[in-house]
Amino acid sequence: MNINNEDIAKQHVRDLRQELERCRMATKLRSKRNEAAHAAAAVRTVEGKWKALLETIIVMGRRML
């Protein structure tokens, strides 16, 4: 089998395109995962703030008794 420079170049271009597509897919997946993680963290932060506020109110109520 005789492979010339043009065939080698075409194969190299195909390999680069495949690698680019894999990188794009990985980037999309990573960004979706990061968005989900940030959203979940924001929800936990809000819940934590409400919980802290509720605890403060309960403590104040106990002091009044």
C-alpha cells in the first residue's frame, strides 16, 4: 500500500476534525454540568439563608419566654 503526502494530509485533517468535535462535545457537557452545579448551589444558599433566619426568629422567641 502506497500512501502519498496528500493522503496523509487528508487523514490528519480528518483526525483534527474528529478531535475538535470531541472537544466541543466535552465543553458543552462540562458547561451544562457547571450550570447545574451553580444552580444547585444557589438553591442551597437561599435555603440556608431562610434556615438561618428561621433559627434566629426561634432563638428570639425563646428569649422572650
